[in-house]
Amino acid sequence: MAHRSSGFWAEAWRRYRRRPLGIAALGFVGLLVVIAVFAPAIAGTKPVLCRYKGRLYAPCLGYFDRRLEPAIFAKDKFRGTYPKNLAAKDPESWAIWPLVFQDPYRPVRADEWPGRPENPAMDQGHPTWSNLFGTDQGGVDVFAKMVHGTTIALLVGFVSMGIAGTIGIVVGAIGGFFGGWIDSVTSRLTEIVMCIPTLVLILAIVAIIEKPSIWHTMAIIGFTGWTGIARLTRGEFLRIRGSEYVTAARASGAGPLRIMVRHILPNALAPILVPITFGIAAAILTESGLSFLGFGSPPPSASWGSVLNGARSNLAMWWLVVFPGTAIFLTVLAYNLIGEGLQEATDPRLREARK
């Protein structure tokens, strides 16, 4: 019985697994994804699940979008304080609470949770058992802000590079496949966009828009960060379009779109993933830098850069530098290690050079 050889991606994964740092980086990013998805269940002051007046609710979803918080709690004037109000307004109610009772957007008040003191502020907010990563100048728990800031960090990376990757692959594929004047037009378009400084454009948009949000930042990073992906995609399509299997597909009557999507793109995708991975790290750094400068997502959004920004006026609050700085460093390092691992696993020239 003939042995069936493994496919390209299976072989690439086998080679990638030989890199301990790459596997550790992949595990770290996976941990960040879990934290981002379950952030309201890890840190918050809203019940993960509660029974109130005979019905089940999940108020914690309000951390993802305020409109997801059940309206009945606003109608009954809870004002964001759940422990005492649940017991007072419905003695038969029960609730499942987050692991850490701290809010990422406001300080916890005295006895808001039975027996818990008020969050300290300013220099008194150093790390304690009640506030694992300390509090900022306003008394808001840093651990809660870090946990919920993970969502923003991952969204910025994945959404912005999702936009950039889509545009870059489409533009590069069209130019590389058709060539001629179409290639000239797409190449000139790519060069024009390369001349636009992303950071300056973001600052200009923030100054123009009345209520800027994190989504504006993601869109700008995405719409200006596709040029490298487009040039690499163009090169891969130029290389592959003359292959025998592409010629056979043309001879069988396959149209341009089918040839591009079904035959060329799967074989060109491996090297394209590498700049996308590096781009995610760059996007996180850009957003963190903007938030540090005070131009990031407006309150009440919690981001690592905004926590870091809080230390500018009081350098004695070292915890505002150490914890968000470490998170940004490790996340960017993890994506870079993943990118390097993908590059080595999918590029035979690099593997030969290391032998």
C-alpha cells in the first residue's frame, strides 16, 4: 500500500511545532483570546448570570456593549450597583459573580460588596490582595482594566489586519494575475497609499470626528496598512500564474476568478500570512502608543495604553507602568515569534539556510 504524503499545511505545522518559542507564543495568544472572551466573567461588578423577578439575565454582557445590559435593571434604578439591589428588590434572587469584584470603568465604593473597603486612589493605590495590580489615580482597579483591555488589544490587531489583509490580497492578486495596465494601476495605487503616514492620518481623523472611537482607529490602520501585503501577493501571483497547473486550469475552461481563488491563492497564502502576523503586532503597538499620548479610544474604554498614560502625571505609581508595559511587550513579542515561526516553516530557503 502506497504511503500518502502529508499536505503542505500539515508539513508546515509539523515544522512549526519544532520551535518551542513559537508554540509558547501561540499558547500565549490563545490565553489572551480566552481572557478577552471571558473578560466580564473574570473581572467586573455585574453578575455573569442572575435570577431576578423570576427571569434569568446576563448583565455582564453590558461590558461588551451597553445595549446588551437588560433594561429592567435601569428601570428599577440599580445604577450599576447589583449586590445590595438584587437582595433588596427581590429577596429570592441569586447571582453568579465574576472571579474578581472590580469594575474596569469606575472605582468600587465602600461596602458595595459586603465587607470590601473602598478602592484607594492616587499613591495609596498600590497592589494589594483586594486590588491585585493596584488602582489608578481615580481608584479604578488596574487588573480589571487590563483584563477588559485585552479585548481592545485583540480587536485592534485582528480587525485592522483583517481589513488590511483583505484589501492587500485583492489588490495584489488582481495586479499580479492580469498584469499589463491593470498591474500598473494597482502598483501606482499601492505606492500612493504607502506615502500616507498612518499615525498622522489617525491624529487628523481624531481631530475632525466629533466622537472618535476605537473602530475609527482600526479602520485607518486597516486602510493604510495593506501595501506590504499587496506587494507580496502580487509577487506570488506573478510567480505562480505561469505554473503548469494554472495552465491546465485555463485549458479546462476555468475562469479568471476560479483560477485566482481555487488554484493560485491557496499556494500563495503561506508567505502572505507572515506580514499579516507582524502587522497585528504593529497595530497593537500603534493603538497603545496613541492611547499613551491621549489620542486613543475615549473613556470609558479600557486599553493598556490608557493605563500606561495614567502614570505620566505620577511616576511614583510604578504599577501603572509595569503591568500594562509588560502586557504590551509580551503580546507584541508573541506575535513576532509566531510570524518568525510561520516564515521559517513555510519558506524552504530559510530552512536550508539554517542547516
